[in-house]
Amino acid sequence: MYPGLSMRRGEWILKVAVAALLTSLLALGAATGVAFARPHRAVCPGPAAEGFARCHAHVIVDAHGSPATSSTPAGYGPAQFHGAYALPTTPPSSAPAQTIAIVDAYDDPSIRNDLTTYDRTFGIPDLPTCSSSVTSSCFAKVNQGGSSSPLPNANAGWSLEIALDVETAHELCQSCKVVLVEASSSSGANLDAAEDTAASLGATEISNSWGSESEYSGESGENAHFNHPGIAITVASGDSGYQRFGFPAASPFVIDAGGTTLKVTQSAGAYAWAGEETWSGSGSGCSVYFGAQSWQEGAAGFPLTGCGQSRGIADVAADANPNTGAAVYDSTRYQGRAGWFQVGGTSLASPLIAAVYALAGNAASVAYPALLPYRNPPALHDVTQGASTGSCPTTACKAGSGYDGPTGLGTPNGTAGF
């Protein structure tokens, strides 16, 4: 009787049905690694001023450009990462005690409680706060000088980065001690001081999910802060593609973590690796200021990058595409939002790789743990296809057999390559 009303009601029902279908598809994508092209944006504003770093996290956003949040996890969690990368949850009993240090700028005031929420949601062991009576398998937060107070000022963007880093490190190595070292600001000087503090506190691995916009002549003078023999120092290769990797990614002393799109499959409740491709944002290329270590220069495929004797970025890789990103809980409001976020970028790859080193427990067996994957490339997933990270005629920006710029030697397939 009222065709206009009937039409509007029909349109409303159709919209609701489409929205429900889209929600179901996105949930399926989060669980299986089908990378629906959802928009994302950098968590830390940029470009960073000279002498400062920015975090490399990218968060999924909604249709209005605001961070997409939910009341339940969206994105990969412990089951997906352990299943896809064939990883245990603890190091072998023969390995020395492992401490993963996370170096970031500013303070995340809610990370202690957020880590507990994360652990309880996924049903993994919660890390107690370190104390005089609890010194291993615990969580500690200190300033760049190594003291529990005073802590830096809070920063919403870096808080989301910290939540990503701490939760990722713990979900992979569930018995590792995790020490968050918060620099007073994102200046190179403060972050360098925090790096040295992390090493002095007994870290076996140090994850750095930040860097400068590009290389600069003064980086050689900072390189000593990343020269800590026997410690696996991982660095996000950056999210801006070819020749946009910056420092400390350019340092020959660190393990550069490039980025991929990780696909997983599920069968009978278990997850497994279903393929991996290069992620277009992965920082890659050849350093202007540093030479390649001998083990990198001799890697199969490295001559095809055109880097010659220059340091190549990256060394290895892990999941970074925000569309196959990690579920992250953060109650410190970011852009007015709090709860569960889906976050990627090579900021995710860095703590993933640091935790794999911890699970292997071998970092202290060599002066420079970056060497270990180069000793056993067949133990990694060789990523040979996917998006280019820029325009170049070589594998410095394209996937290839053996070593290539976007993913280095490949991604974890158990711990044998680390």
C-alpha cells in the first residue's frame, strides 16, 4: 500500500544483510589470513624530524579513518602465530634463561593491566610483575636509565606500539622475561641510551620497532649503541618500501625484520602456514653508509640485489601486513578509541623475530646472532612472490629465490634457522 516505505524497508534489510556478511567475511579473514584490503594508517605521525624516530606500527581504520576497535580480538593471536610458524611456546630446557627487552619511546601507563587482559583473553600464562622474589618469567617496566621511576610522559601512539610489542613478544615466548625500556622521548639520543640500558639489564634479545625516516650521515656515530655481541637485536625494516628503511635498520650489527602477508589455514582447531608473500610496505634496499657482513654478501641470491658490498635490508621477515595483523589490546585511548585493535607494520615483525630467537635460545652462541639464519637458509620459508616494495630492476625491491630485499632469507619455519 505504501511502496516508498516498502522500498526503504527493503533497502534497510539489504544494508543490514550486507553489513552482516561483511562482518562475517572480515572475521573469517582474520582467522584464516585472507587479506581483505581494509584501510590502515601509521600509528605514529610523520615524517619524523631529523634526529628523531617514529614507530612503525600501522593500525586498521574504519570507513571514517578512525582506528577500528572491537570488544573482542580482531586479527591473529597466539594460536595463529604458533601454528603458522611451527613454534613452541617456551625455549628448550637446555637453553639459558631468556629475557626479551622491548625498547620504545614514552610511557604506556596501562601496559601492565593490558598484558593481563590479553593473557586472560587468550588463555596463556600471565606474566607476574618482576620483584625481589620474582626475577624470571616476569614483566618489568623501566626508564631509559634502568629505574622504575620516574617514567616518561605518556604518548597515545607509542602506547599502542608498546602494547603491540610487549603482547607479541609474550604470546610467542610465554616463559620469557619481558623488560620494557621506555626512552624519555623519540630522539635518537634517548633511544640509544635505552638500547644500552636494555643490554646492561641482561637482555638476550632486544626488539626495536622504530627508526628514522631515511639514512643520514650521522648514523655511523650512533652505530656503537647497537653493537652488543651475543644479543639478538631485531629492528623493524620500515613501512615505506624501497630505500626508505632508515636507522637503526641500516646497522650491520642488527637483524632487520622485513614484512610479509601471512596466510594461515585451520583444520580441526589447529592452524598452519598456508603461504606467505612480500608486503609492499616492507623497508628494503641497500645501505648508503654501511657495508654488508661477510655472511650476507655470500648468501645465495644476494648478488641479484645489486647491493654489491653494501649492507642489504632486510635479513629475515615475518607477518607485517595490517590486514593479516595482530590482535592488540590497549586501554590507553588512541584517537579516542580503546579496546582491541588490529595492528601490523614491520613493528609486528620485529618482536615476532625477537621472540623466535628467544625460543631457539641460541643468540649467545655467536658474537652476532644475525649470522644464524645465514648458516641455515633451508630452515626458513623462502618467500618468492608478492608485491614489489618500489621501483627497481633487482631483487632489492622484489621477491626472489634465496635472499631478497623485502624478506631477506625468509620467515620462521620452526626455530632451526635461529
